[in-house]
Amino acid sequence: MKPEITIKIEQTRQNGILVCTLAGWLDPNTSPELEKAIDLTGVNELIFDLKDVEYIFSSGLRVFLYYEKMMKACGGIMKIINVSDFNKSIFDLVGFQNIVEKA
């Protein structure tokens, strides 16, 4: 029996900046959990820290695209930091280089 894949979401807020530190997999089962977990009230900068994210499926990319559009719509910004080389190649493949911070 395969172990269940999960996503761990930790959030910290300070001065209009929301940092979401993620760990695990962003897949069709866990992506909706991430989408529901984030409240952008009072947020002008959203940062996703992916240091401990093992793999991102297209459903995870969709969540990032959704939040990038939400932040732009309210005049804010979104950044994705600490992306592994493997996951960065996925972002590059789909043209998301502009939202991934350079190491």
C-alpha cells in the first residue's frame, strides 16, 4: 500500500506580507487544500516558499497562476522562492519563469 501524499502549509503574516511555506506534493488531491487555505485579506505581497516541495503537478501550477492573477488584480505582487532545480524546470517549461525568484 502506497503512503498517502500530503501537503503541509504554514503561513506567517507581517505588515501586509503573507509567506506560505509548503512541504510535500502539490497534486490534484492537495492543490485544492492550498487554494482554500489562503486568505488574501490585507495582503499586498504573497510569497510561496517551496524549499520542501518535492513535486508540482499541473493542478499546483494552476493554483499559483490563480494567486498571481488575484494579487495583480489588487495591485499586489506574488513571488515563489526556494524552488528546487527540478521544480524550476517545470515552471520554465510552462512559461512561469517570471514568478519564480532567482536563487
